[in-house]
Amino acid sequence: MEKHIIHFFKRQGLRVLGIFLGAIGGYLYYFNVGCASGTCPITSNPYVSVVYGGLLGLLTVNIFKS
């Protein structure tokens, strides 16, 4: 089982890192900028901000990954 996990992270480690850093960035954006009125679809909910940030992190990493 450990061999599969190590093999996965060798192949997909940069993508996982991109998702993780993007999710942190999404939460930090929610926390620092946020939405005062609560009507913003992305930044009014921390869960949506984290998922959206993770998606953007993945897409950013995929630009540079061949």
C-alpha cells in the first residue's frame, strides 16, 4: 500500500501541492478580503472560497506541467 502512495505522490505531487496552496490562498482571500454584504457567490462562504482556490491552484500548476 505504501508503494502505491509513494508512486502517486511522485506522479501527482506537484498537482497536490498546487491544490493545497490554492486552497490556502482561497481561505486567506476569504478571511482578509471576504464580502461584507454576504451576496458575493465565491467570497461569502469559506468552503466555496477554499474549493475555488484549490481549483485555481490546480489549473495554475497544470499550465506549467508538461
